[in-house]
Amino acid sequence: MTGRTPRTVRVLTSLVLVAGAVALVAGEHIGRQVESSIARWLLHALTGATVLPAGASTVPAVVFQSGDLQWNVLEITVECAVAYVLAALVMLGAALALVPRFGPLRVVLATAVGAALLVLVNQVRIVLLALVLAHGGVGPFEWAHSFAGSVVSLFGLAATLFVVFLIVIRPGTGRRTSPQAGPTPGVQA
Amino acid sequence: MNAFVAIVNTVAVMVIALSLVYFLTAMIAGIHELRRAGAALPVQGDAVYERPFDREPGSFDVYFLVPCLNEEAVIGPTVRALAGGRRSTTIVIDDGSDDDTALIAEREGGPATTVLRRTLPDARQGKGAALNAAFGLVLDLVAERGQDPERVLVCVMDADGRLSDGALASILPLFEDPTVGGSQLAVRIRNRDQNFLTRFQDFQFWSMSAVTQFGRRKTGTVSLGGNGQFTRLTALRELGTEPWSASLTEDLDLAISLVANGWRLETTPDASVDQQGVESLRRLVVQRRRWYQGHMTAGGRIGEVWSNPSIPHARALEVSAYLSVPWLFDLPWSILWHWTLASLVLRADSQFAWATSVPAALIGGFLWYLVTFAPAIFTTIVYHRRDRRIGWPTAILMGHAFVVMNYLSFVCAWGALIRMVRGRTGWDKTTRTADEPRPAATPA
């Protein structure tokens, strides 16, 4: 068991992550504003669409002009935002950080990668919704929003969790005393 | 209020996503392991359970332990089938039966069968205690016969358990790997045609459980199930003179002990064991509640696995995930399922906003079904492929029965929790009935 991270470091790492999760929930409105800003930038960069700055809307939203010169407002609600799911992921990271066999750095890395993936998935979802609204109108948007969007979110989250666990359990992070360690057949009690 | 709803929804989504990751990973790993072993989903689908010693390599001495409490209805054929091995001994543990279990076992088992009679107050202390009593006898017999303990296996069988033809030929080679401490065979329900409940048990065991167990070969954490369960004698000896615990799921407890000691637990696609399914709902609830209680209690042993630095992370994580299933999935989901259902109904206008016309409703409804019921569709296909004799209607019915059968899990998980809180750890043994005459085996 040599080389294990001291308990204090693990507990501190976990506490920092818990604090991060609480901050994400408490400041979810700020999170939504950040998300809408990224989405605005992405939409403009990818499609060249005209987007209005954050101040154009009283709520966190992506305000953009579609091809027919119509203005569209895509509001980022609490349930559309990634903050709460992100907080849940960070709480998972906090729990994993307490486990002696996992290095805290590896757990923090896995949580950070997971968080980045979640934000990315939600950005892809928002931008796709904006494109569907711009090019297809309200009908197709309802499809994309209530059905496809949920599927993307759920499978995106599942894939993210898979990646997080994969990073955490990857060989090389363990504190194994010997690669040959294992059962000792024939040893009597 | 909005924040509360969002938080509960987030918890629901997390539970669904975590279970999706575990379920899909295990199922896909299982199918991959089957292919790696040169097998396919239909393997053993039409197995016959009569001659387990066909092509037996005779490379190990095998002691079959059959704990019995009033098993006169089924014990005869079981010991008869186990009597044909070149290097096997059957020990029937009569745990204080009121019926003719011991008499029938002696009569049908022949010279290779020993009946270990336990009487009250020692008897009827649970399956673990009965197995521990027989373990002492095994050690004595091994010493008396001058057998090499390294080449001795102990197999636990239920009184109604039957090994598939040629089972030993597939199992014994697994133990040539010195890191393998135990092996569990896939379970088939013999009376699956009896009623809906027995069919559903067969679906659970043969479709989901068997395939995920194959997947667990990757981490060496195949769960032991107490029937068709082989363990290396030397691995058991490491656990002392009483390797089986008093837990309600002594088999799961043994699996944790072996994994914690660094042993790999294996299975094979080329052999299986069949047993009776429970035919009445009341008895099924009692049985499953006992399993849940044992499983939930075993959760407290996660630390033992995690504290052994020689166990790979993947193995420790898989065992932890498995032990956490009732706590992380079943109990929370029993509440969140109704929350999700209520949300779906109360917010139907926005949830089904895409249903703006009949064609849109039809196409959208179909796509919604495909996504929402994806695991059910997956297991339907797997069950149909696992045994080609199972028609699509039956497979579809079983695959979708979870909508109703989830409630069995909910009732049993909560029942187990209540018993745990009240400190009740009594053993409710599953009652078995005489088998119907077996029809001739039909090819797939």
C-alpha cells in the first residue's frame, strides 16, 4: 500500500469538488449565461448567422437571425442548461476522490474531461436546435427539442460517465505492490 | 419549485445514465466474450441436462455438495445424474429434513454418494452452515484418499440442479489457470413453460444474467450463484474452516471473499445448469426479497475489495457497481420511475409536442418507443437468439414485461430494507415441487 495519497489530500480534493458542485447549483443562472454566450459564438462561427449580444435578452438566450431575416430567441432554461448535471458529475468525482486506490489527480482529470464532454454535448444540442429552428421552423424544432435533444443529452451523459470511469480505472494509476500480486494457490488458512 | 423539479430530474437522469452504462457495458462485453470464446448467443440454447460427465477429462477430483431440506420431490434425479463421474463424490447434506430426502439420496446416488445427516439444533441454520458442515467432511475425505488439494474442486448444487451434458469437460479446463478460484454456470429454468412467472425467470437468467455474466469474465468477477458453482478447494481453505458465511446470499458472500483474496471468478459459455423456477408469486417475492437482503447486506463488504491493492481497479469497480445495484438503482428508481411517469403525463403537451399530425404522431411514437424501450428491445432480441425455440411473441412479451415486473423488484427491495432495519435475518427457504416427466429433447 506504499505510495498512497494521504487521507487529508483526498478529503480536501473531495471537499473542493463538493464546493464546486454547490457553486454550480447556486450559480446556475451565471452558468446559463456562459452557455448561451458560447452557443452564440459557436453559431456565428459555424454558420455565419447574425447573433445579438447577451444584453439583447432579459433571460439567458441565443438570439439569432435566420435566413428569412426572422429573429429567433432560444431561451436556455434550467432544464436546458448543463449546470445541474455537471454538479452531479462533480459530486461523483468527489465520491471517487475519497477512494484510496484512485489518485486524486486522476479523479480530478477524469471529472474535468467529463465536464468538458458534457458542456460540449450540450453546446452541440443547442446549436443543432438553433439550426433546426432557423431552417425548419417551429414544427421540426419541437421534434428536435423534445425528442432528439433528450436522446442526445441522455446518451451524451452515458458516454461521458463511461469515459470518466475509463479514465479513473485505467491501469497505471493503481498502487499495486506487485504486478504478480494475486491469489496464492495452496496457501492454507 | 423549478429548482426542486430540476434537481429531481437530474437525479433521475443520472440513475438512468449510470444504469445504461453498466447494463450496456456488461451486455456488449458479454457478447464480445462469447465471440472471443468462439461461441455465439444460441450456445447451450438447446442443451440437454442428463449426462454431465460426457467427455470428462478427469483432471480434477470433484466434490458435489447438495444441501437439502425436505427435497424428496427432486433429490433422486439430481444425485443419479451426479453419480456417473470417474473422480467425483456427491455429498448430500440433509439439513434436518422431515421427509425421505436422505433415504432417497442414498438409494438413488449409489456408492459415490454420501449423506451427511444434520439434526436439530445444529440443522436448519441456513445454507452456509450446511455447506460448512460438509466442507469439513470434504477435507477429511481428501486427506483420507490422499488426493492433491491443488487438484480438488468443490461444486455446490441445488437439490433440483442438473448440469448440462458434457459440463465437466468445459468447466475443469478453466481451473488449469492457477488464478481462477471459482466458476459459475449460466442458469436455465427447467419449468419455464409452466406459467408467466417461470418464463420470466428463464428470461432473466438465460437472457440478461447469463450474457452479463459472460461480460464479467473480462474483470474476473463472475458472480457465484449457489447452483452449478465450482470453487477450488485451496481457495476455500484460505477462508478458514467455514468458508461460507451465514449471509442470506452465502454464494455472493463467497464470491466477494474470493475476489478480495485476489482470485478470478470465471464462467464458460459451453455448459449450464438448469433448475426449477418458482411457480407462485408469493414464493417468488419471498425468494427475491431474501436475495435482495443478502445483496444489500453484502454492499457493506465493498471496502474489503477496494482495500486490496493487488486487485485491478476495473475488477474493484465492477464488484462495487454490482453490489451497489439495489442501493443506487432499484431503491431510488422505485421512486424516480413514478416521478418520471408523472412528469410524462403532466407535461405530455411539451413532451409530445412533436405529435402535430397523425403521420407525425405515428413516426414520432415509433421513434420514441425505439429509444425509450431500447433495453427491452435489446433483451428481446437476445432472448430470442439465446434459444431459437423461443418464438418472437414470447420474447417480445418477456422483454417488455419489465414495466410490470419492475414492481416485483421494488416490493422485494423495500421489503428487504424493512427487514434489515428491523434486524430480521431469518432464512425463508424456497420450496420445490416434483418435476413433470421430462419430454424428449427437441433440437433447436
